[in-house]
Amino acid sequence: MLTIIETAAREDGGHGLQCQSHREACWLEGWVAVPEALEQAVWASGGYCDLELRDGALVGVTPRERPAVEEAPSETERLRADVDYLAAITGVSL
């Protein structure tokens, strides 16, 4: 199995990660193969890491803090939003 990581960070600071079992070389432009010795660190970081590239090869990673994830609305909040929406489109005053 070969893991690859996107060399340019996304807007949120993370790098895309992919792996395929039948690949032996990186198949995407702008990505680099992850050596077996670094795979665990790359996957543990979820792609939120600084990459150390040397001569086009990944030689090191430094994990970074992941951005805070906004909590999804609760079931009650979603239900209230649905009720408010239905009331608004049907002209019912609550």
C-alpha cells in the first residue's frame, strides 16, 4: 500500500492524504509518496503537519494543531429550525 500526501497545504492548513494498495509510485501531480517510516505520523496528524521535503522526497513531518471543529446543531436545534422554516413558508405565526 502506498500513501501519498499533498505538498501544498489547503486553506485550513491541512494536506490531503490518499492511499492505494496497488500503487508503487505517486500518481498525482502536486503530491509526494510517504515513506513507510512516516506513514503512522502522517495519518495520526490527519494531514495537519509541516512537511520536510528534500530533493522532491518527503523526509520528515512535524504534526500541527488541528483547527477547531464547529459542533453540529443538536437534534432539538435542527427540529426548531425546521419548524421555523415551515411556519415561515406557510405564513403561520408562532
